[in-house]
Amino acid sequence: RPWAQAFDDAVKRALAARDDFGLVNCTRLSGDAAATAVQSPDHYFPFLYALGASDSMSEKASSVFEGFQAGTLSMRCVQFGA
């Protein structure tokens, strides 16, 4: 679905730029796509815990896996640091 891809792409760009504020306020990233993709935060909050535990000044974020399950559930796996 286009909204799922748009939100995942926005998260990927924000991670590359370490736009932590944008990632925390995800509707700022992709508006309607974010509102559809994150209807309830229970699957998004764990990502924010990992983001918060990383050092935005020294730990680069990299995607170690990208893909979708069932067409709309992003399975993006992110590694911070090394």
C-alpha cells in the first residue's frame, strides 16, 4: 500500500538524518501516511525506546533489514552504533 511505503520511506530518511524529533513526532514525517501506519503506538513505541537509548551525536542508525509483512507491516530492523 502506498501509505505504508510512504511512512517507511519517511522513517528511513529521518533515521539517516538522525531527525529524532521527527521520529518521535511521526505525523510530522509523513502526515496522513503516519496517521494510517501508526493507528495505535503499541508497535511504534519499542522503536522509540531503542532510539532514545542511542546517542544521536555519535551512533549512526543503519537499517539491517527492510521489507513488509502482509503488505503493510514494515519489518525494518535498525541498528545503532557499530
